Amino acid sequence: MKIVINGTPKEFDVESMTAEDLVKILQLQGKRFAIECNGEIMPRSLFKELVIKNGDQLEIVGAVGGG
């Protein structure tokens, strides 16, 4: 499967994966971030259900705290 993450093409040796699978692969568990897929924010509550498809364009943005 080939997708683009933050402008960088990435290839994964899987037929399909959910957003939750991608979070595990990228070791983002427990971190604060948002995923946008093809211009739409993916609700975290649906990560287990949302399937990432070959050719998808993703933006993964980390939350930054401060004051």
C-alpha cells in the first residue's frame, strides 16, 4: 500500500489498514495528534473503523501546548 504522509510518500507491506493500525505502526499511541485524510479530519473515536486506502493523502499534526 502506498500513501502520502505529510507530503512524503510511504509504502507499507499491507493490503489495507485502519487509522488505528497506522497509529500503532507509527508509534503514536498516547500522543496528542490529529489525522487529516484527503482534506477531512478523522475523528479519533472512529480510528478503529476508518480504513486508509492506497493513494490516500494524510496529514498528521501533533498538538503543541504552551502559554
